[in-house]
Amino acid sequence: MPKPSLISPMQGKGMHCHRMIKDVAVEIANAMYDKLCVNNNFYAKYPDREKYVDASWHLFVLEARATLAKLLARPIDESLKESITEALIRDNTLQRGRQNMVQVGDF
């Protein structure tokens, strides 16, 4: 039986989430690539950062939401807090489309 792929069948396409959530998820995927690309096996399989990020950002949506929620507890600009709150509320209505998401892979 083949090992699970680091890329889900969705490959990031058709993922429903608020734009701010996606932007943070993309940044997390970029950071994850930085950590994983030092592994020769990983790099051999995913030498192209952009393709990896495009295919895997959706795996980090929940972490992106949590990261933004944690920012609300920090002393940041009130207008930024309002933008984050609005993004989280609006994204909450899109979560039904993500209910069946399963993270695959063996990072």
C-alpha cells in the first residue's frame, strides 16, 4: 500500500474560506516548507515551493484561524482587531464546506 501523499486530493482547489484566513494559511504553508525542505526526501518530492504551497495551504486553515484568534488577545490596533473579528465571523459561515476535510501526509 503506498504511503499517503503530503498533498490532498483537493490540492487547495475549491476550498471555501475567508481571504484573510487563506492569506495566513498560505504564510503558514510557506513556513512549513522552509522547515521541511531541509529533509532531502521531502525536497526531492517537492522541489518547487510555489507548487507545494498552492497544493497544501488548505491543510493549515484551522491553524490560520487559531493564529488570528490569538492575535485578538494582543494589544494591536483596534481596526486590525475589527478586521480579524469580521474575517473569523464570515469564515465561520463557510466551515460547513470544510467539515469533511482530512489532513493527509506524514510530515
